[in-house]
Amino acid sequence: MIRATDKRSIVFIGTSLPRICGLATFSQDLIRELVHIPDFNPPRVVAVNDHHKRYVYAKSVIAQIDQQVRQDYVLAAEKINYASTDLVIIQHEFGIYGGASGEYILDLAEALTVPFIVILHTVLKTPTAKQRQIVHQLSQLSVQTVTMAHNTVTDLITTYQLDAQKISVIPHGVPSVLTETREVLKRQQGFKDSQVISTFGFLSPGKGIEYGIQAMAKVVHRHPDAHYLVLGETHPVVQEEHGESYRRKLIRLVSALGLEKHVTFVNKLLTQQEIVESLVTSDLCLTPYLGQDQAVSGTLAFDIGYGRAVVSTPYRYATEMLAEGRGRLSAFQDADALATNINDLLTHAQVKSTMEAKASALGRTMRWSEIALTYAALFRSHFLPNRYQGKVL
């Protein structure tokens, strides 16, 4: 039996809900599983706020950092050092920390006296000198660096000059959500007689949705029962800077192509239940992204996690996740190539079914309940050998 005094304490640094951010959801999902592991105290969080915004956080948030206030980073480190903390987890994405390419996070890392692990949510193939320096320095200061895709390891070693022994690959997790069957959900959502293609996630110009819509103009000629669902609200940063201009552009394109009966936009922040239900409803998932460098995609992780057949552009995460027959890759910015693959899979049900089975086999290993155990084992291997004697935050 594990006594309360034997439990270890972890602090996550990054964004936190209710801030709308993929990293915040990632942290919440991982923390939710760690809470159930007997030798861990409920993890705590240092939350990074954007644009001087303040959020109403859960009690697990023990400190806040204003993204652009440099002194907040050192103050947060001092608070962590003073507490009984065994390990710190820095969630890294260039855009969430202040300074040039998010360099202020280095102030925090240098001020920590507690060991920390870095989880990389972006690994750029051709980083700037500043981006390369930040990732290299964070890794040097850390006890371990986690990446979510095997095909980023070579870049981390050769481009970022990371120590190969300090790199771990742990896949992006996917929550376990119970739903009705595809047939039941289609009836409930009004798609009983449709073949549903979907893309979900924050809407932004980099998602390449215009190419998915253009592809639909060719798909419906062969499959008049095809329907494309574009699910999700506009990304908060895009919304703040450009409003709904990209969505309006897409709506105009739908109208110009006469696809009003074949394309539906669901402009809302989806719950995890709604995301999974939309995936289970879908016959195909589509990620026509424009950025070749994208090393991780929570959207594609969900698609594979729930055994969907996927048609995608060949960004880095897609080339790894859709290998071995788990999906089809189409050239970037090529609506004809997307349409060819969509039409082929909608026509050949057995090919699509085989693809779904292969995706499901990988997806079952990506449930957060399993991924959290992998993280827990990694965390244990880097805990302080002697408990830090300080005050509990």
C-alpha cells in the first residue's frame, strides 16, 4: 500500500483550460489519467496566459505566467523550487511563450533547481537559428526530451544537436469515449443515406480546406451521396487577427461550386464527445493541410485512434501515421489528387474496411490510459532521489 508521503509530485508548465489551446487539452487528458496512478499526487499546473488575458482556472493551477512578462518566468520557477516538487514537465510550442520564438521559457528552465522533462509539440525540419538554439538549450538543461513521432528523431539529433540518449518517442494520446455505432449516429444526425467525409479542428488558412471543397466538386459527380463536414470554430488567434475572413472565403467557394447540399460547416468549439461522435459517423477523414513540416496533429491522432480511413496531404506526421496501409496520401494543394483518393475509397468498400482495421490496430495503442502509463514510467525514472523538503503549494 502506498502512503501519502510516498507519492510523487509533478508540475506541468504550459497552457491550461479554459484557455482554448491544443496543448491545454493535451495536458488535461494526461493529468486526468495520472490522477488514477497510485504513486502520484494530483499534478499541478503553471498556466501561461496570452495577451494579458486572465482565465478562471481549476485549483490545480498554482501559478500563472503572463506570456510577455519576462519576470513571471523566473518567479514561477522560484515558486516551484520552493515547493515539494519532484519533476517539472515543460510543454513546448514556440507560440505560447514570450520573447523571440518563445525564448523566455529558457529563463524559467535555467532558474529551476528541480529536474524537468520537455515535451515537444512542434519539431521544425528547417528551424531558424533562434528556434534551433531554444530547443537545443531546453534539451541540454532537461533530463529527457519527448517527441511524438519517430520521424522527428533524426532532425532532433542532426539539426538541433540533441543527445540521442535523452530523446524518447511517445505517441500523442487519444481519449476513450463511448458512442453509438456509425449507423445509429448517421440516423441521429441526418446522414442516414450519405457517405460522410469530415475534417475537424480549429479552422485556419493552413488547414487547406479549400482543396477539400474543390475535391468535393469532383467527388459528388461519382458519389452524389457524399457529404463533407467541416467541424470546428476558427482558431482563436486567427479570429482575433482576421475575424472570420477565411471561413467566409470557404463559404463563397462552396456557393461558387454549387455544393451547398454537400458541404456543411459546424462553427463551434467541439467537446471531446462531439469530436469522437463526428469521427465515428464519418466514412472518411480528410486532412488536406498545407504545411509539410507539421510533426504532430492532434486531429490525425484522433482519426487513427478511432480507426478511420484517412486521406491526407503528406505532412510529416501523416507520412508516419498513415504508413503500412492506414491511409492515402495526396499531393499538397492538389484537389484532383484528393478527389481521386476519396472516390477510390468510397467506391471500394473492402479496401476502406481494411484500411480502417489497420488504423484501429494502431489506434488501440494510443488511448490515454495506455500513453499515461508510458509517461508515468518515464517520470519515475527521473524523480529526485531524495524528496525535496519544502512547502506544498
